[in-house]
Amino acid sequence: MKLYKIKTGILAESSGKYYLVKKTGWDEFFNDNHLAAKIRKLEKTARPVKNGPALIKSSIMAPISNQEIWASGVTYENSKLGRQEESKNSGGGQFYAHVYTAERPELFFKATAQRTVASGARVRIRKDSTWDVPEPELTLAITSSGKIIGYTIGNDMSSRSIEGENPLYLPQAKTYEGCAALGPCIYVTEQPLNRDTMITLQITRAKKVIFKEEISISRIRRKFEDLVAYLFRECAFPFGCFLMTGTGIVPPREFTLKKGDEIKISIDPIGTLINTVG
């Protein structure tokens, strides 16, 4: 089952049919520990619409309202190695080595809805940055009680030049206008994703693929439930939240994004998140 936020409301997809959700807002509908059952109920109580795909194509929005987006760092070995490389001149490499094996994970605030764009929209790179990359991440959809009720795709846009200069600059490297993309939908399920699920990143420049790589979520070192437990230890999320689970795809040092680049992140069965750099 999939849940889309569109300009005219909420669209749920179940068994190949599409249903408009009426008389409720995004926050109330999303923040439900029994979201899958709620969507199944639509099959019995609502009439499907015939123009579901057209509505998605013409009016899709990022699947977020009053939720916050947080992120997990250094959950893949590739990420640890990349962070050590970018920060070696500032003496910060050991921090990333330690957090990779530590009991406490790295968690940081990423974005609000204001700074988050939908599939098809433009993400941004900072004007004061010289080395910028997308970070493709499986993203957990979590209710206010801390239950994972689905998954989406996140693009954690990052300035490696700023973060590498000093690890204390992480908030500036990660959080700014247009710093995150989310979507295209929330894949709602009562079962964990298969550990063999693949994340694929493809970057196209001037109609030519200049980077493509994939990785399995089985390479994530930490359990999703543990990440959520740490996030909820001293934070309340009245409307639920999203948690990016880290990236294992790290473009080479000589690569940096440029305006006009197209970024495609695919995770089956969620779909493909597509953004251009503006």
C-alpha cells in the first residue's frame, strides 16, 4: 500500500486502486499506529477514483506536514570511510570511526516541511559550498508513539566541503533551504522491509549518466528499532516524524553536484524519487 500527499488532499493506493481520503488532514491520517488497516478499510468504504496516476503526476507533494525529519549518520562502513577521508585534514576522522562502533548512534535534525521538496522538484546546493553530494537514504515513517508504520525515500543533500572543514559545522552542511527531498510516497506496511532491499542512486548531467551505484540495506550496521528508540528518548513528536537511516553510497572525492543535475533514487517497492539541482 502507498500513501501520497497531493495538492487536493491525500491519495491512498491499495491493490492497484486509488482512493481519495476525505474529512481528515495529513497529520491525523499519517499519525496512526494502524495506518495499514486504515487504508485497507478504504477498499470497503470508499469508491476508487480513475485518475489516481494523473493526480499523482500533476499535483504530488512531499509526504510531510508538521512532521520533522531527522537523520542517522555513519550507519554504513562506506559512510564511515567517506567521512574520515573528508575530515582527515581537520583532525575529525577519529570521531566518525568511534561513532560507527559506539552504542549511541549519531542522530541529527535535518529539516522541516518548509525545507523539504517533493519528487519532481528542485533541491539546492549551498552557495558557500564547493563540494556537494546527494545522500540516498531509506527513510522511516514513524508515529508519535514511536512505531514504524512505513518507509519512504529521502535525499539528504550534503555539503562535504563544510562538514569536512570541521565536524562541528555539520548543521550548516546539512540544514538549509531545499536541503531535503522526500517521496514519492510512503510505502505503508505491517512488515519490515526485506534486508536484501536495494537502494540505487543515478545522477545524470546533460542527458548523460555520470554516476550510478547501488547498495543493500543489509549493510546498515544498526537496527531501525534501536535508532528510533534513541531518537525518542528525550524528544516528543506530536505529529510523528521521519528518520533517514544513513547512506552507503559515497561518490568519489572528485565528484560534486552542479546545477541542472538530475538525481534519481530508487528503492523497490517504494518507487523513485527524482529531483534536479537548482
